[in-house]
Amino acid sequence: MKDLAVQFGRKIRAKRKILGISQDKMALLAEMDRSYAGRIERGEVNITLEKVYQLAEVLECDVKELLP
């Protein structure tokens, strides 16, 4: 399971960098703490589906693009 969280986090980070937004801005737009966003990108937490959909909206992509 840990590998899935790490893969998911890598996809989040890659998509965020493509869009050229900071982790702070992504976290603000997704209504989460910046440290939590960092933990997601490092694969340290399992997040809810609600947060996955919020991140997909902020990152202007379909949820499928973020899943490992």
C-alpha cells in the first residue's frame, strides 16, 4: 500500500510542477494545510477520495491521471 501512496504523490507533484504552481498555492486552493500537501506528495499519508477529487480539480485534470 505504501508504494501506491508514493506513486500517487509523485503524480501530484509532477502535475503541480507542470502547471507551475507552488505547493502552498495548491494546498490553499485544495483547502488543506501546506504540510499535509507535502506529506501527500511524499506518500506519507493516505487521503480521502474527497481530497483526491479536490486535488484533481485544482490540478485541472481527471482523477484517473493522478491514480497509480
